[in-house]
Amino acid sequence: MIRRIAEEIRKEFFLAGHEIPIEEIEKRLETLILKFKVPEEEARRSVYNYFLKELNLKFLPVSRDSELVKIADIREGGRWVSLKTKVLELWEPRSDSVSQVGLIGDETGVMKFVIWSKSELPEVEEGRSYLFRNVISDVYQGRVQINVNRNSEIIELQEDISARPREIELRGAVVDIYSGSGLIQRCPECRRIINKGVCAVHGKVTGIYDLRVRAVLDDGEETYDLFLDSERVQKICNLDVERAKKMIAESLDKSVVEDYIAERLFGKYFAVKGRTLGRYFFVEDMEPLELRKEDVEELLEEAGMR
């Protein structure tokens, strides 16, 4: 009985794009029904509302044919939409439940997307344009994204969707370095990041080594996600691919490269030039600036890093 109710609740949330472990649902149902003798329907309603609150949702939307919108139109979670966008960047998924994750963009902005593995949809490629039909918006760590689930469709477009970045200059402190920065390997066919020599599209391949950094810069008013390619990493950190490979071979620890990069960026103040799409900043030039120690510590404290 408890298992059946838990499965029903899990399915409702799953179809709306939210993965909730069934064990968590069962545990709460058991506490209410077995320990506190709460009636089944009341327990179901209580557990259902609990997970709505945990996901910061006022209600659980029902899948339906959705309107075609621009990225700038999506400002809250729980909304079913369709988008014509270009895939700007793919990241390495950190969970087996995620098929692909990365950034999409149109002429109005940029947004993170997540394709769940159970959606069983075709994979997307960087630089190509797609119609993401019937996807659901979500808020994760205070930022809006779209989730692609089994109710969604992904259709490749012949038209090239424009994702026009703005060129700006920033001054601020680097207050965080994302995990996964440093030495990586890419598929020689699609440039996708590979894991343990396996590309999600082309299978087992001989990877091409590359360097990249994803960091957070705080200018005192807003934070930006910085993206540095191999050329910029070499200039700013005095580090190239061959040196990074040698460091790892000598230490037998891949994290030594990420630590080396963090020592040269974290807590430092920079003047940065590049292209921005929303809060995502693609670095073209980055120069260190002198700043008083107390100013850096104040920025780090404001960003929650101290």
C-alpha cells in the first residue's frame, strides 16, 4: 500500500521533470501512516506538498502542448515551454541520471539545460540549432533552467539560431573555481568532453587533451560564470597542455592541475574583456590588477566564500 502510493507520487513528479528517490517518499509515508496513524489520503497530500516546497514549486504543472517562447521570457520554474535555440556548450554530466547538460542560447539570452537519461531522446551537439519542444522550466540554486524529460521532443533545425553575445569589460575578484577545470580530454570527432576514453556519441576514442577553466567572478554587484579556453589558460596561468600532462605524470594526481590554476586565480582581482550572454562570460583577455587584501576578503565574504 505504501509502496503503491510512493510510486504514484514519484511518477507525478518524474513526469514533470523532477527526480525524487522513492526511498525518501516511502520513508515519509511510513512515518505518517504507520507511526502517527495518519489516513492514507491525508498522508499522500502531506508528502506531496512537502516535496513541492522542497522543489520551490507552488504546484506541479501538467504536461501539455506548450507555447514557443524566447529564453528571456522564462523567469520562473514550473512552466511548460518550447524553445528554438543553439547549443553553445556541453558539460560533463555529474550523474548517471543526466544524459546531457550545458548551455543553450538565442538572441535574447542564455540558459542551462538538462536532458534526463530516462527521456531516451537523441543527443544534441555543440553549435547546432534545435527546437526543444514541451520542456519544463525549473529553478536550481536560484537560477532558472530547462529540464528535458520523456514528455519533451528535440528536433534539429535547418535554420541557424542566432545567439549574439555582448562585448563588455569587467573588473572583479575570482571567488570560485568550478570542479572539472584543468586538463580534460575531448572527442576528436565532435569535441565533446569524454569520460574514461568514452564519448557519449562516438564510443571509445583516443581523446585530444585540452585545457579549460570555469570560474566565478564577482564585480561587487553581480557574479558571472567565466569560461576560459586553452589559449587563455596558457596566457593567464602560464600553463599549457604539455606542462599540465607532465605535472599529473609526476604527481599521479589529476587534481594538481586544478590546484595550480586555483592558486593563480582564486581571490585575485582581474580586468576581464570578453563576450557575455546573460551572466555567462566568455573570456577573450584577462589581466591581473592590484587590490588591497581587505577588498578581496570583502568580495569573498559577499560571495559566501568566507
